[in-house]
Amino acid sequence: MEENKNPSLEQGTEKKLQSEEKVATGTTSKRKWTSYIKEFFMIFFAITLGFYADNLREEHNNKKTELVYMQNLLEDLKTDTSIYDDYAKNNVIIYALIDSLVVNLNKPERKLHVNKLAYWGRIMTAKWFQVHPIERTYDQMKSTGHLRLIRNRKVAEGVSYYYNSLYRLESYNEVGMIWAADYAKALGKIFDGEVLLKIIKERKEQDADSSALLTEDRIILNELMTSAGYFYGALILAENIAKERNIAAKELINLIQKEYNLE
């Protein structure tokens, strides 16, 4: 016997099943989006942490590199102060030689002092040296772009000021070379070349008679004395700049030692 079917009941049941299916589908879809969001944030945080770790590592390496550069700059600057001090001490000797040469060459009895005059005249330029501060570390930092590693603003400004001012010394070095060359030409017109060669070889006075003085022409003698005077002046100017750089180097040394706790 066939059972009686209730259409309303069947429709209600079907709707209920459809509703439950939609709910199940929505829940599944919601779970999928939640998983996607979680995965996204996990990946995002992983990448962010990776960048952060890389930045920390780079900053740590930069600090170590900066400290090495500062130590090397410190050594260069200490060497510079010694160079400036030696330059000033050596110039005192040259000034005395020029004074002795000019005063005695201008005397009527100059022929009685040919030995000394020739020695003073020749040894003077042999004792002279140009002043060249050490720029090794600074040039290395500049060529590699590592000047940016100097985080301390005062130190960065001090380094820039000091090294960018050294061109003035180079200018006066060149002036000294020019006047030394003029002086050497004038010297060859007055003293015997063989005597001058022996002086530079043995670095001492040589026995020579009055014939070693090739001329007593006042104009030629004055040319030598004038060249010596200009050479003297070039050394004074260079020395004044060197003294200024010496002070700047010592100030920069103190600043680096203080800011980076170095000796």
C-alpha cells in the first residue's frame, strides 16, 4: 500500500537541506579566507623580519668598519702632526743657512769664506723637503663611498674640513719647487760645479780656494741672494699653513678619541 506523500513536508525538508548546505559552504569558504589571511601575515612577518635582520647585520658591519676607519684615521693624523713638527724644525736649519749665505756673500771679504759659502749654498736645498700629510685612509674612504659611514656629525665635518684644506699645502710645495729651481740656476753661475757635487756627495764642507767662486759680479750675486730670499718666503708661507693644519689635526685627534673611545 502506497504511503501518502505530503508535498509541503517535502518542500520544507528540501529547503532545510539547501539552507544547511549553504551554511556549510559559507563556513568552508570563511575558513579558507581565514587561512589565506593567516598565511599572508605569516609570509609578511617572515619577510619583514628577514629585512630587519639584514638591516641589523648591515648596521653592525658598518659600525665595525667605521671603527676600523676611525682607528686608521687616528694613526694617519698622529703621523701628520709629526710631519708638521719635523717640517718646522727642519725649516729653522734652512733659514739659518740662507741668512748665513746672504750675509757673508754680501761681504767684500767673501773670497775668504768660499768653503763655507759653497757649503751653505749647496746644502740648503738638499736639506729641504716638502710637507706631505698622510691621506691614505681618507682617500680609501672617499674612493669606496665609505665616508658616509661616519655617523658622528662633528667628526664627519672635522674630517671633511681637515682633508679638503690640504690642497693649500700642495700649492706652496709647488711654489717652493719653483724658487728652488731658480735658486739652483743662480748657484751654478757663482760656484764651481765640481765643488758643489762633492758637497752633496759627502754632505760636508770641501777644501776649495778662491777660484771656486766663479764671479764677483754684483748682479749675479744679487740674483742668487734674491732667489734665496724668495725661497725663504715660500717656506715661511708653507710653514704657516702647516702650523694651522697641525692645530686642526690635533683637534681632530682629540675629537675622534673622545667620540669613539680610542687612544
